[in-house]
Amino acid sequence: MKRLHLVELEDLSWWPRLFRDAATDYLVTAIRQARLYDAMAPILASAMRRSGAHQITDLCSGGGGPWPTLLPALRAAGMDASVRLTDKYPNVEALSTLSTSTPGLSFEPSPVDAASVPPNLSGFRTLFTAFHHFRDDDAHDLLAAAVRDRRGIAIVEPSSRTWPALAVQALVPLGVLILTPKVRPFRWSRLFWTYVVPVLPLAILFDGVVSTLRMRTPAELLELAREAAPESYSWESGVVSSPGSPLPIPYLIGVPRVEQGQAGLMVSSA
Ligand SMILES: C[S@@+](CC[C@H](N)C(=O)[O-])C[C@H]1O[C@@H](n2cnc3c(N)ncnc32)[C@H](O)[C@@H]1O
């Protein structure tokens, strides 16, 4: 399927904060229920060990995405990491609640653009459910910035650009209706815009379909990485299976090479 980069509501600066935060709050709940990214823990722990980092700067964090379950999984994989959550439009209430309730998580209250990460935010960079927001030029610049700053980086997406993934999106409004009572923080407005006027189920469906059409394959991720840093980084891309999803989870990992030389380029699956 050809990659299409159509507009997501979430990308529009005028899209109301209420709907934007409600969508990222929903994602935290859905990802937590499915433990969608926990299978990435051993791969991420291994990459962090190779890069020598114990701290993570998570970019495009939304409401905190996978970290409530991924951080314990990372620790179980032997990596005692701490994570700084950041976003261009920080969902301050959700990030603050999460940071207070989860040891090892903290957040940046001011906006952080993933394409120009301030120097005080050190450590291994991660992006979950977010790389598809970037057009090829911006995606290239984001990877090149990590390389310039000599940071390890992990890009992980929730699904593939396939017909089965689009079919799964058709279930999203039902998922929103079922999961909304579990979404925190509790808001009457969330119930109103879900069950009375169903803006949220439809908006999350719309962005989910557009996101699916924007997903990159492991080979496409690797190609971008090769262009960003052909020499000085060791890159690996592939897919993992998650017990919480019928769809393969694509990832790209880049770690600075200790010795300059030929880049290690590898496509794998786990
Ligand atoms: C689909 S949400 C994913 C949130 C979270 N990582 C998760 O897995 O649930 C994408 C997030 O990317 C953020 N975002 C989009 N463009 C960005 C940019 N250029 N820099 C930083 N964050 C950005 C949005 O504000 C949104 O919170």
C-alpha cells in the first residue's frame, strides 16, 4: 500500500486542547490495557546498554503512552532507567498525574519539539506512536539531530500500513466507547463528547485511519536511517509481536558506533 501523509486532527494547532488531551489520555489507557509495547523492553534495554545510557528522553509523549507498563518491563529486563516525558503540546495534567504515581517518570511542562531537543534533555531518545507524524524530510532531520547529539534512538509504531491494520481501525469507536470509563483523569466533558455527542470516537477513528496510512515499514525506516547517518551509527529495524495486538509492531533502533567505520544495517524480526 502506498504511503499517504494526510492531515491528522492532532497535527492542527487550532484543534481544541480538550479533544487533543482526551485522545492522548485514551491512548494511554488503550496501550496499557493491551500492554502494546512491553515486548520492546528487552530490545530497548539491550540498545540502552550498548549506548551506555540509563536515562530516556521520551519525545511526543502525549499522555505518557506506554510508560506505566513499559518502565516496569524495562526494569524486569535489567535496565534501571528513568524517563523524562516531553511533547510539543504537553498534556500537563496527565503527565503530572503519571509522574507522581510512577517512580522513575518525570515530565517537561514546557513544549519540546522532537526535531530540536534542548541540550539539557540528555539520554536515549524514544518515540512511541508518533514517528508517523513526521513527513520524510522532518523524520530525516529528527534522526539526524539524534545522530548529531550522539544519542541512541528508538522509534516504535503501533501497526503497519496494511489492509488488516485498517480493518482493525474500524473497531476503534467501539474501543473508545468501552474504555472511556477507565480513562483518567475523570472528566464529565469526556463522557459528554463520547456518549452524547460522539466527537471523540469519530476523531480518534479519523486520526487512527490517517496514522495507519502514514506508517512506515521496517525497510522504509531503515532507509531513512541510512540517509541520516550512513557511517557513524549502528541501525536495526524489524517487528515484534505483541500479545495485545494482532498486528506486528515495527521499530527502528539506532546506537552510536563506538568506533567509526562501516554502518551496521540490519533488518530483523523478533
Ligand atoms: C499519537 S500521540 C502519541 C502519544 C504517546 N507517545 C503514546 O504512545 O500514546 C502523538 C503525540 O505527538 C505529539 N507531537 C506531534 N508533533 C510533534 C513534534 N514535532 N514534537 C513533539 N511532539 C509532537 C503530539 O502532540 C501527540 O501528543
